[in-house]
Amino acid sequence: ENELMAKGDWSPEKAQLGSSVHVHYPAFVDWLTHDISWHVPHHVCVGIPHHALRKAHRALKEAYPTHVQE
């Protein structure tokens, strides 16, 4: 059973965290793909600007360490 559903604290934000995956790529791959692997925060809030995605990813990982998939 999905951990989010088992706890009974489902939310759209946590569902997006649980269904999005961050993949670590070398810097040149991030550059070539315009940082597509840093999209987990964008799934939580589409209003996060591109330049803030890495900072937002770190914040989400700190706040929801068991939900951010890497």
C-alpha cells in the first residue's frame, strides 16, 4: 500500500512528491536538458521559477525526506 495513503494524510502536494523522481546527472547533461531532472518542485508548485528549482528541491527534501524520490 502507498505510504501516503496508509497514513491517511494524503494531499495533492505529497502525491506529486511521491510520483516524481529526481535523477542525478552530470552537470553537462543538466545543461543540455535545461535542468529537466530538477522538476520535482515544479510538480508541487508550477509557479516556482527555473532559477529557484535547486533551492526548492533542497527545501522539499528537508521538509519531506521520505517523500522526495531520488
